[in-house]
Amino acid sequence: IIHNQIKSNNRGVVCTNSSNPSVKDNSLLNNTDIGLLGEANSSPLIEGNNLSGHQTGMKFTSGAPLIQRNVVTQSIQQGISITGASPQVFNNTIANNTGNGVEITSSTGVNLKNNIIVSSSTGIGIKVSSSTPDIGYNDVWNNAGGNFSGTPLGVGNMFWGKNLKGIPCDQFFNISQEPKFVNPPSDFSLQCSSPCIDDGDPSFPVPLSGGPRIDMGAFEYPITTGDVDSNGKLDVSDVVYLINYCYKGGPAPNPLLKGDVTADGAVNANDIIHLINYLFRNGMPPCH
């Protein structure tokens, strides 16, 4: 079920009777009850969908679906409701809902990683009862009813310490920071200053064109090429860095893709020339 717009029904998509479809890159809008329902031991792949304007964005009552890189907004009750199911919930953006962002009840094997769960106007970010989900590397922030309720011991304790970026986190590397979206509610991609960039679980593979580590949320921040020395600006030091790498055995850009300013799949003299032209001869900027 790919590239559809499904709107103004009672329920948008229902996966039932042990079905395991792929539901990808759809817009599910203003279905009065549930945007997407998984029941009766169904385990669909739910990826890259935009769900907005439902009583409940997604609801799962059994099965083990994989739910990744979806945007769930404007739900009245819950963004995602899990009761008796065992989903893997990875890299979703759950924002600007009225009720709870994610609600987990009487479920085992639930895994929440790399999600952004923010700005519920009356609800709780993650609400858990009679369950012990694995909750790590999420940004849970600014939920009016509280960010965490009933979660396992230590989840949400932002006084535990700091992560590698110096951001306060709990022992499972959950943070509570403004994610800095580009233009909500129409654009939930990340600004370059977002604390969610390169802050996801390092065991997850990084999407193509991403940075050194996976981000939190549905949208991976595209790596900006050219700043190969990672000092936050494009200048002559980047030219020197590339010369050292290409000709003098110097360290490689991290990730290597940052040095591919021509976007031709290689880091070589062409990239050095492109940078020089950009910096000193009004040439084209580095590609992304």
C-alpha cells in the first residue's frame, strides 16, 4: 500500500487476520476514528507515512509490526496506542497531538528508539502501564501532561548525566530538548542546530547522505559537504584538510561523504578545485 492519500473515512488502513502488508509513503488524513489499525496478529511494515487529524493516529492490539519514519500529528487521543502488541517503533516524529504521544498498555517486547515525541497539548509524551518497554535515544519534550509516566526505572531522569554531545540525558540516552523543526506543522525536518542530529542509537545504520550517526525523528538531516574539518564553517582550512587527505596521507573527512563537494561519489582533486572556486572565485557552493 504505497503512495496513496487515504482520508475522511472512519478508519484509514486496517491490517487484520495475520496480514503483513507494507504500508509506505501514504498520507492518512482526517479519518474520524483511527488512521492505521493493526489487529488479529498482523505484523505490517509501516514506513514513511504522514498521519494527521485522527482520534488515534495508529493503534496496535496484537502482532509485532515495524513502525519507522512516520509523522503522527493532530491526534485527539493518542498518537500511537499499543495494547497487547509488540511493535518496534523507530525514528518516528510524534508531535502536536492533543492526547498522549505514545501510550503502551499490557504489552511485551515493545521497543522505542530514536523517536521525537513532543508538544502534546494536554497529554503525556510516553505513558506506560503494565508493561516494561525498551525506551532509549528518544527526544521527549514539552508535553503538557508530563514527558514520562509509568516508564521503567531511570527512564526520564535527566539528572543522570550527559551524552556525547553534552546534552543532559537519562541512563538510556533519552533527552528532553526542543527538537528545532524547520517549520511545524508543515515541515518536521530538523534545523542544523537541532540536538536530535547524530544523537540516535549508534547501533542503527545511518541512512544514505546522513551524518556519522543516525538522528532522532522521521527525517535524517542531510549531511552538508565542504566543512571537512567540522569547525562549523567553510574556509581555507577545509581546502588544506582535503589536500592533506588526498596527497599527504592526512585523516579522512568523517564521514568521508563530507568531502565529496561535487557529489560525484569520490573525494579527489575535483573537490579541492570546487571548494577553491567557491571560496575565492564566486563559484558554485558545495553540493548536499
